[in-house]
Amino acid sequence: MELYRVLLVDDEAEIRQGICRTVDWEAMGFDLCGEAANGQDALELAEQLRPDVLLTDIKMPYMDGLELCRQIRKMLPACKLVVFSGFSDFEFARTAMALDVSEYVLKPVTAAELRQVMERIHRQIDHERRMRSDMELLRRRYEESLPALRQLFITQVLDGRCTEEEIRTRAARYELVLPRASCWATALVQISGTEEQSRDEVLRLPVKALLEERFRMEGCQILVSLYDRWVAVLANFPSEKDVYPLLGELDRLISLCSSYLDLTVTVGVGLVCRNPAQLYRSTDSARAALSYRALVGEGRTIYIGDMEPDRTIPLTLGEDDQHRLMAAIKLGSREQVVKEVHGLMERIGKHRMSLSQCKLYFLELITCLLKLARDSKVDLETAFGAGFDGSVDIGDFGSLEEAEKWWIQRCLGLWRVLSKQRTDSAWRIVERARSYVQSHYADYELGVEVVSSHLHLSNAYFSTLFKRETGVSFTQYVTEIRMDRAARLLLESDDKTYQIAEQTGYLDPNYFSYVFKKHFGCTPSRYRAGGKLL
């Protein structure tokens, strides 16, 4: 049987020893893994031991039991809290309940009472462990549902209802290996016969299985799924010219369907696209290819590029393209910005584009940059240079290389402004925080929450920002400021230790001495006697 770990905290050694002897911990399913005499030491032990149960007194030096419970609740949310107190005070009990304390027990506690408390705690933990086991059952059921989820996912991709980022994320979630070659195309396999026969899964499932098992084309990977009244093949291959070997392989599979399954099938292949988020366009053109069956006959592969040679997928600046470019300018490196612009310009040379298409593409790109500048409150001339009015035309350039250089310069100009803006903002926030600490270090409530509220920032963001900019945590910084001030007061004034503690934000002079010794390696009185000056 697994033993649940218990950490015992009480400043009186006799009470700790008595509690240890009172209960046969192992027989009740517990391991008394550690003891501490105050909340501060208990917190450090808890971080190492990760107890399942905390037994703590309320009144202790340095850090009382309720504050310890607050800290433990943040560190170990699942830990069960049992509070002992010699004070039958309603306020203590109410505070304990607010901290989700499992048990509030008045001292002195008898052996029988303690055993009853621990039995209840053990049942609570058992129940929660069973709940986690139920979650494991749900996970297994999820795995059993994966085939249906994959089917739905591929349908949504072919319908154009997923962005490229969503496709990558969900493919990983559904344990689908999504190839990363540069070209994609959809092939739709239709069984000849009546409308009812073409939709019959009893016929389509063996066709799907044959395609998955018998497809052989080097450098090409496929995903196969049922889709509406067809079997859909999502093909991924290195270059556009590889579409013709794909057509040959599909012709071979058509013959196998005839030989092995005694079925006549026709395959419509759509135009090549550059990422899986554009497969819906290829799917549309694959449907159009199948509509030519009446002219060219069934039982063969029909490529829309052969039927409609002038039909091309329009070159557009998609939502994913805009997000990647803006992310590189806002948060990326100089190299990332150049790479994104180069990729966007490279497309122009790979597509058969009219002059009007190029103009529209440039208009979409400049609109993306202007929106980013506006949202970031950046002056256009500051980012893009003097005289820039937001207009650009493909006819302004003598070559595609010249156009690419122009776009890189404009994007890097905006990148530099936003980088400086971001750095200046972080520096100002940290300086405001430091100034606030210098003015309020004597306030014993000073902490991350107080300063974050003052700066109108979330606790997590402020803590991360402060550590990144200064190299120390905010709590460390406050302690250093307080200790530096305390050291000077010890050497430059005749104030008592408890007065200096109050002047530097410590209500408990004993805890002040504890922190001071931990920081300087000696007590305040010895420090004063030694006449040190930091």
C-alpha cells in the first residue's frame, strides 16, 4: 500500500515528539517524512519533500501556521492542510477555512482525535486518487475515439475550416504525422455507380484500405480518409513537377481496385498548393476534375491542370502569412524578419501572376504593415523613412530582387522601432518598481501583489519582467534593500533592534534577526559591535 507523506510543524519539540508517538503512522497509511520548528523552515522542507499532508500549529515564530498554509496552497495545491491551535477563536477558524484547510483542531488533541482526523484525511486523498484514475479511463476512451476525431479533422481541413497553425497543432494531438514537404494536393476517389453506391461505406472502406496499403511513390506521403461521398487522399510531395508521378501512381491503384475489389473508380486531382491550410482550394478543383468524367470517361485519373491549364490558385497574403510576418517584426530576430520577407517575395516568382495580381499582393502586404504600425502607435515616417505615404506598386521596381530589398528595409525599420519601444517600456517599468520599493520598504505588506497592483500589471508578468531585467527576483531585491538599510541604521543610529526591524518592514524582531543573520552571516548585535560597513 502506498504511504501518504506527512510534514509536521510545531515550535514546541515536546508536542512534536508526542504527536509522533501518538499514532502508528505506517499502520494508518502514512509516512511521517519530516518535522520543522517554524513556518519558514517548513516551507523549505515542503519544497524538497512534497508532502501529501501538512500538520501545523498556528502560533509559531518567523512565519505562523496560517501564512505557511497560504504559501503551501500555492506551492502544493493538492496538499491536505490540518491546523492545530490552542485558541478557540472564530477568526482563526474562518481564516483557515478560507485557505481550504481540511481540518481545524483545538489543542490539546488526544490520540483518538488525531487518529480520527488522519482517517478522514486518508479517505479524502483516496477519493482524489480514484478521481485521477477515472481521468485515466477517460484518456483511454479518448484514444478509442481517435479514428473518428481524425476523420472529422481531415474533413475540416478539406473544407477549409482550419488555419495552418491549427492543422499542425491538431495533427500532433491526434497523433497524425503531418509531412512537411512544400507541395500539397487533394485527390478525390469516386466509385462508379448510383449515388447510393458511391456513398456506401461498405464499398468505400476497402478502397481506403487498399490506397493506404498499396500506395508506393518515393518522396510522397499521403493521408487517406472518407470524405462526403468520396475517399480523399491528401498527398504531400517536394515540388510541383512531382504531381505527374502522383498521377501515374493513382492510375496504378485504379487498376488494383478493378482487379482486387472488382470496382471501377475515378480519381480527380486538384491543383497543387503550398500548405495544408490551402487544401480546400485543391479539394474544390479536384471536384471540378471529377465533373469531366462524362467527357473523358470513368476508371482513370483526371488532373484539373490538364483540363483547365489556365486555372491557377490566386496568390494571396493569407492570415497565417500575416501572423508570421507580424510576429517576426514584433518579437523575432533580424534574421527571422529577412527570412519571412524573402519567403513572401519568392512566391511571386513561382506563380503565374498577372500585373493586377501582383498589385493586389503588394497592397495586402503594405496593409498588414500599416495595421501593425497603427496598433503599435508608431509614426509612419519614423518606421519607414521620410516621405513615406503608405503607397507601393510593383511598377516602382526594376526587378523582383529590388522589390525584396525595399520590403526588407521597411520591415526592418518597423522592427527596430518596436524593439526599442519594447526595451524602453520594460526599463521604465522596472525603474518605477525600484522607486516604489525605495519609498515603501518599511511597509511590512510590500510584496509582488502590492507593486503589481500599483503598476497595473499581473503578478506573473511583473515577476517575470523584473527577473529578466535585473537578474534577481523581486523578493530578493526587496530583502537586499531592507537589509542594506538595516545595516546602515545599526551603524549610524542608536535605535534598538526591534525599532530597526519596524523601520525596515519587519513586524517580528525575531524574524528580522533570522533574516539578517541569513543575509550577513551574523546577528544584528554582532554586526553593530563589529562596526562593519557594506
